[in-house]
Amino acid sequence: MSLETSISIRVAMVADIPALSQLIELSVRGLQTKDYTVRQIEGALGHALGLDTQLVEDGTYFVAEAAGTVVGSGGWSFRRTLFGSDRGRGRAAELLDPATDAAKIRAIFVHPDWARRGLGSRILAHCEAAARAAGFGRAEMGSTLTGEPLYVLKGYLRLEPIEVPLPNGEVLAVIRMWKSL
């Protein structure tokens, strides 16, 4: 069965939050160890890397499922926050203006067993299409070092590095990126 026929993408619901939190931890711990230390990963989980439930409440976060199991997630936002979880720094709930602001692509995570099979690309395309449908002509994100090669491949340009202080004293390198939709 191909990825196209075996995966469905739907809007996340509040009832999905426990499964999404588990997916995010598995994804970060399983896929980001080549780019970040264990201390950086543990400090980032639940802060710089994690679920922002505002996206679920806004209806802009999506779940990718295979046979009823959550295998990926990701979203976009019409709010100013660039990245991070509910407990992340730099949260800004102000609404963006599609005529002048860029939509925020947020929190794309894939289960390690589903990595490198096109699922991240499919979730990204779904998020971009939703942002375009809402009137946005540009998108930006705060990418992990792990995600940067995919986003470059999909047309995103690197704007600037961001050093994110973590609660455990570590610093997480993130790349601010943008793309015309």
C-alpha cells in the first residue's frame, strides 16, 4: 500500500493531545539525536519542541494517521508565535494579517518508523495549502537543524539562526526560514 492511500490527514481534536504529545517525544528523541545532544533534547521537549494546544483550539493543527494510529502531525498558525509549545518562550497570540504577515508553519513531527517516506512533505504541503486558503501569500517557520534540509528542498530560504535558551541551561539552535506560497 502506498503512502498516499495508507495515510489520512485530519484536523486535530483535544482528545488527540495525549497521542500527539507521545508522538512528539518519540519523534524528537528518535530523529534529532544527530543534530542535538541528549541534554538539548531533554531541555527542549515541552518548551521549544512540543505541542502548542492553541493550534488545536484554532483548528490549524493536523494529525496524520495510518490505520487509526497517529504517525505524524503538523500545523500552521495565523498567530504571531513562531515556534514552541504551551510552555515555550516568546509566545505571542496576536493575530496576523494575511495581507502583510507570513503564516507560521508549526510543529511538524513524524514517528521514527515513518521517517523518510514522504510523510513530513505531505504534512507540510497540507499546512501550506490551508494557509494559502486562509489568504496568506507567505509562510515562515522556526526549523530544527534536523528539519532544515527538507524545508530547503521544499523551497524555504534560511533567514537567520536563533539560539533558544532552555530551562536546563542548554541552548537549542533553530533556523528561521520563509517561503512564498
